[in-house]
Amino acid sequence: MILRPFLYEPTSCASYLFGCPTHGRLAVVDPHEALVDEYLAAAGRVGRPIVAVLETHVQADHVSGMAALVEATGATAYLPAGADVSFPHHPLSDGERLDLGNSVVTALATPGHAPAHAALLVADRRRGTEEPWLAFTGDSLLVGDVGRPDLHGGDPRAMARTLHASLERLMALPDHVLVYPSHYGGSVCGRGLSGNPFSTIGFERRHNRALAHADAAAFAEALLADTPPPPPDQAAIVAANRAGGVAARA
């Protein structure tokens, strides 16, 4: 399996190219519109095609590169089941698997930051197991923090309690599972994100203060205290991403 992270400093966004070069099946997770040419160039250097473009959720702080990548490559677009979008895509249900050759992706529903949100658990068959090796956690579990619950509508307190249950699902993973979130320090999608963009389940279990609350009520109370301002142009960004990024690129 190959894994190439892409860090976009202006909005502290992380996205990823990964997959199986042996079987020629690569995917991009949470693509940023500004980096589309870089994903294509990286896949070109590997000499394998991008066949899947996955979003963990509809983004609220940047325009997605999903539509541009799908147009450039003919890849299939994947979003969590229930995502409120108006363009063709494959909805990933909880527990659904996507086969990328030796790389196997399993969707884990983790709503709370957004009503439709999924972490993507990845196993590498060449390691002799289909147990997850890494998790693309989107905006659910971040390094040193968790995603805010007030950006995608609904009652923020109820969303926070939903996120608490989703984080319990992630914390049930083994300590060694690598954590690759979609944001790092400087993003407005959380409050105390680390400048280190990557982690492990075990490290977050021990050191992430947002996970230290005894129950969902205490978690929600702490998560909604001193909430920072929303991302600039949030409404326009979400509208563009629900339409496939067309509005922002027109």
C-alpha cells in the first residue's frame, strides 16, 4: 500500500492519496480543490490510476476537489450514506467495504460533527490481515481535539452527544491504529488541535483532553463552551460542496 499525505496550510486541511499499486487502484480522501493537480501528479508518479474519491463528510471550511478529480479521472465518488448532495455518488453505509486491491476500506459511521460522517478504516492484505492498520477520521477524531458539532445544522447539543457515541466507536479500535484526520492545528473545525497532523488511537486515548469526560452530557457541555467563530463563507462553501463544487468553480 502507498500513502501520501497532502497538507494545505492556509486552512490547515489534510487530505490523502492511498491505495494498492500492485492492482492499480488508488483513492483520494477529503480532497481540497487547490490540490487537485498535485493528487494527479502524485498518482502519475506511481503510475497507477485514481479510481475512487472519498469524502468523510460534506466539508464546511473549503471547497472540495471531488468533482474536479472525478471529471479528470473517471473515478467513482463516495460519501457517507445520507449526505445531502445533489450529484451522482455512491453512498457508503456503515460497515460497507470498498476493495482497492490489497487495500481494503471499511466505512465506520461517525456522525456528530456532521449528520452524515464516516471514518474510513483501512487494512492492507499484504500485512497478512484485514484488521485495520489506519483510520481516516475526517473531522470526528482530531489530534488533541474532536470536531465541533455546530457547523452543519441541527441542535448542537444533540450533535455533540451523537459525536460522543461516534468517538466511543473509534476508541474501541486497537491502540496501534494510525489516525489520519482531515485537519490539524490552525483549523477552525476544532479548538485545541495539535500542530502534529497524525497520531494513533492509543496516543489520543491517553492524551486527548476532549475524550476525558465521563459521559455524553459532560462531553457536550465542554465541547460547546467558548466555541470559535465559524469558517469564513461557510454557507457558500457548504452549498458549493453539496452541488459538487460547481458553484465555487463557476
